[in-house]
Amino acid sequence: MQLSLNSKVKDVCKHPLGRDIVEKLLLQLGKSSWLVDNPIVGNLSLKTIKVIVGKKVGPGFFDVVLDLLNSELDSPRADIVSPTPAWWKEAVFYQVYPRSFTDQGIPGIIDKLDYLQNLGVDAIWLSPVYDSPNDDNGYDIRDYYSIMREFGTMEDMDALISGLHSRGMKLVMDLVVNHTSDEHQWFKEALDNESSPYRDFYFFRKSHANRNGHDDRAEHDSSISLGDKKSYDGKPPNNWTSFFGGPAWNYYPEQDIWALHLFSKKQMDLNWENPALREEIYKMVRWWLAKGVDGFRLDVINYISKFEGLPDGDDFIGQLMKYTGVERYFYGPRLHEYLKELRQEAFEPFKAFSVGETPGIGLRAGRLLTDEYRKELDLIFSFDHLEAPGKTRFDDYQYDLVHLKDHYVKHLNFDGGHGWHTLFYNNHDNPRMISKIDSSGLYAKPLAKLLAVLQMTLRGTPFIYQGDEIGAKNENFASMDDIHDVESHGIYNDYLAEGLGPEAAFKRILAGTRDHARVMMKWDEVLRQQGVNESDADLSVLRFYQDIIRWRRQTCACVYGTLEFLDAKTKDVFRYKRLHEDGNIFVEANLGINAAKSASQEGFMFVIGNYSDGFGDLRPYEVRVYEH
Ligand code: TEU
């Protein structure tokens, strides 16, 4: 059904994307869903709501939202099915960030394959190792067909693939196809020659002649010299902002043209509307798969379809989401079509695995991307659980695990068996989760083990990020000089431009910088933790990870068992069962630092926990796993 201003709030809530957006808003505002689900509000028309909130949200808001909702006509299936078995549902993944896993590039990773195998890992996701000028640590690819010199050679890459395969492990590479480096041959030719076939691989646009008023972002854009600013009329083609600070457009004075970059100034967005570009991408994916790669993690893959004409973003949504324009591309009108085509043309012939990185995708849209019958992606990474309601990554606050529990209760059974989930707490884009929960570090060890248990026993595929297995924490960076990430510097400059003092701006960067997760892996700590004696009652985090992964491997309930939440409404304690014909498990976890009553279940025997024994009240962040 097409929605319009005559539609009612309840119609919007019935629409999958509409419901996702409403829930996201409610979460941000800390309001209960009763606010929209009660019949009085539910029966109000959007026209009436517009009269009530119109001033606050501005004139274009409703049109923009309706445009977005009307671009999605499907809904996830309502029936319940049993999940089909797949290797990637059973596997434990481990993300390697090659710049800091070792300082030896790909040969360094090969050296650590035995370590990963001993840990119990089945597959690695390798962040980009392609040739790149490294403006964004390899997420700015210059050549998809060659390896970054400092990481090694194509022969090293082949050796990595065979080293993994000979150990029965798999390799998932990073696929960055929303953008390329501005040093990619395609972009260079496209910029230099207006009639190049590559011109339409990117978004080149003239200034927006009709934009009203003077746009002073141009003056603040330090990448453009004063002389150039004369020829530059200060009007980028639209008002979108970049995730890494400043406008999402680069101006090229010699050609008097702009090009779109949602990320850094050197990461130019690709135009997926162009079939020739899509064919180049599919060809490249097939080339890697033919080499033996087992699948890909698809970088910001939900951004590849932009609304036609690249219309301005809504200012209200921009303020709310911190980035202007996102609603014009985070779930674009041709996204499903492109994903189906990519799967069919490149993944399907190799039976390859895909996990999409999809910032901003909610529960229902997530199903439309991953439900098996839709033949799009196998899995997605969404990030709603990484921050508490109303908080962003750059807020300095204490993360409450009750949010994580609420998130899981809502999400993990929602797919009705048609889809599957990813279970992760860290990656190369986020500060360390255990530091967000407890900045004092006092409970770092029980917390690291608690997260490991949840990750290995909930319904979904675990993705460990390098360092999780030794309980890695945030770093004590002293100033911006210690920070290398292009995102942190861009956002720091935005904060200064907004009037924040250098100290306050640094404090925010310190809370959210991606560098916490990008420092060198602490191999001396690995050695220390490996040395902990088997009989030691208080196992190191590393030994604990090994044990729990080994146990998960022999416990079918951890993978395919149905998931049943107990006491879902009880705060502070998280209890669930996984039920399977080969045996059941029961997990209980104290989500805070106050003692909580244990409610062990009849017939269940204690298997493993993060304190030396499993008796009495639950201690701070204590988790216990039982079997029956
Ligand atoms: O990340 C995209 C992404 O969602 C984050 O950078 C996000 O924009 C940011 O956290 C805002 O909250 C992927 C990669 O994982 C990241 O390392 C790259 O920098 C980025 O894409 C561009 O390729």
C-alpha cells in the first residue's frame, strides 16, 4: 500500500521500514512503543501529526519519509521455519585488521595461523589488504587486483589462502565497493577526461545553481586554497555531509566539477546505476572467488543505491542522525536489486558467503536483506546494540548491559528461522566494549568472559575481533597527536568549527576514536595468558575463550537450538535456554555489579563460568553456563 499524508500512524507502523524508523526514534528518545501503539495516536493521520510537530521537524520531513517508505513494497514473511544448516552458522569467525595484527603484513598473519587454529577459529575476516594509498587504512582501494606492497605480494596472499584451507579454515575478504580511492585508475581517468567511459562510474556534478543563499561550508573547507575559492561558487551539488567531517563533495577547480565522497576526501563513491560499473565489480569478485576466497564482508553495502537525482537531505533528520543526507542512500530504491544481482552474478556460482556491513539498518529491513528466500545477503552487521539508547559513539558514558539484553530479546528470534544473526561486540571501527561498560577496568576480566559466553551461546554467528580473546581494553591516548585515524581528525575539526574547545573536543574523540581498536595486538599479553596453568582456578581470558569455543563446537544447542528467554522483563539478570534434541543449555548472567539471586534450573549441571565456581548468588558480571 502506498502511504501518503492521509495514512494513519498505525499504517506507518505496519510498514516494515516505517516500524524500524519509529522504533529507532523511540529508542533515541527513550520512549516506550505504547506512545505509537495506543489506538488514539495510531488512528491519527500523518496530516494531523504534521500540524502538531510540523514546526519542529520542518516542512520537508514528511515528504522525505514518505518517499523512503514508498520505495519499499515488500514485508518479511510471517511464517516460522526451521533454519537450514550452513557452515557459516556453525563457524566461529575472527576479524584480522592487518595493519595491527602483526607488523609483518600477510606473512605475519600466516605465522599466526596455528595460534588462530588453537583458539578454535574456523574462518577469518581479513580487513582490506588491496593496494591503497591508505587514507583510510586500506578502505580506499587503488587497485582491486593487487596487494598493498607493505603487506606483501599476491604469492603471500595465495599462501595465506592455502595455509587456511590446509587447516580446514576459511577466508572472508573485505569487499569495498561503495567507493574507491581517488587514486584508482577509473577515477583518475574519469576526472581527467569528461568523455571517458569511467566518468559515469562516479558521481560528478556541477555546482548546484539553484541552491539559495551563500553556502559558507566552502569557506571552511581547508582543502581548497583561497585562490581556488574564487572560481568556486560555494554551492556543492547537494547538502550531504561526509561521515568523516565536512561536506560530502570535493571540488576540483581545474575541471570546475564536484565529486561525491560519503567518507574521506579520497574515497570516491561509485555509481552503481551504471551497468558497466556493476559488471566490473562482479568480474573482480569472481576473480577473487576463483582464487579460493570463501566469501566477503561487504563494506557499507547498504549505501550503494542513492536516490535518483541525489536530492538534498532533510535538515531535521540530518541533525538527528548527525549526518545530513543519510535517508537518501542508507536504504536506496535499487538496493535489493543490486544485491540480488551481485549474488547471482558473482557469489552464487561459487557458493560463496556474504556478510554485509549495514549501518542504520533496523530489524525489519535487516530481514529483507538476509532472509534466505530473498537471495541477497547471508548475514549483516548492524550496530544498534553497540551504543545505549540516545547515545552516539562520541559520547562519554557508561554502557549498561541491560540495553544489550533488551536488544537480544527483541532481535534474536525475530527472523522466524528465515534469517540468521551476527554476534559481535568489537571491530576496527569502535572503542572496546568492555571499557564502555566499565571504564575503571576493575571488572575487565569477568566482563570479557561474560561477553564471550553470550557470543558463543546465543543464536547467531560469533565474530571475534582481534584482542577480544585477551580482554583488550581502550588505550590512554594523551592528545590528538596520539590519534591517527582520518575519521577522528575530521570529526575533531568539525567539533572545533562548531565552537567546542580543543580539550572538550579531544574528550569526545577519546570516547569514540576507532584507534582504541587499531593499536598493535599485544602478543606479549598473549604469551602471558598462554602461560597460565591448566589447573589455575581463574583461567586467563585466552584460555577461557579456547575452552568455550571447544565446548560450543561439541554442543549442537549452541548453534541450532531454539532460543528461549526466561524472565525477559527482569532487569540486571539475563537468563535463556537453548533447546535441542541432542541436549539443552541454560545460561544466566548478572548484568551489573550488585549481587543477584541465581535461579539454576532443575536437572541442569554447571559447565563453565567466569568465576572459579558456580555456587551462591551471582557476583558482579558473573555468568554461568549449565547443560542438561
Ligand atoms: O565503516 C563504515 C561505517 O559505518 C563507519 O565508519 C561509520 O560511518 C562510522 O562508524 C560512523 O558512525 C566501514 C569500515 O568499516 C570503516 O573502517 C571505513 O572507514 C568505512 O566503511 C569507509 O570505507
